[in-house]
Amino acid sequence: NDRASAKGRQREILEKELASEQAGLEKARQALAEQEAVRSGDERNYAKVLERLQPFKDRVETHEKNVEALRRELANIDR
């Protein structure tokens, strides 16, 4: 059945993308944790700390959203 094999290929692609996004999410979380552990002397103002951390938080959030979207797509394949 061509339709079943197309679904299989689609599932395989999505699973690879999901694995890649999950790896990216893990790296982004590690980078954020490392940055949170660092406190430079000129960052007496907490707003400056938050400003420095924001790009790392954004990266984590982007990967989280991608993982969610890919999981939804995988769930929809079988419907």
C-alpha cells in the first residue's frame, strides 16, 4: 500500500527531526544552566543578568515549541 509506505516515510522523517530537536533542546538547556551559573562582577543589576540570559531562554523555548509541534504531527499521522 503506497499510502502506508508514505506514512511510514513521513513518520521516519518526523522522528529524525524530533530526535534532532530534542538534542538541540538538551544543549540549549545546558547552555542556559551554564550561563545562569556565571555571574560577572559588572552585573550587580539583576535586569542585566536577565538581559544576558534572554537569548539562551529564547533558544530553549524555540526548541520546546518545535518538539511539541513535531509530537503533534506524529500523533496526527495515525489518525
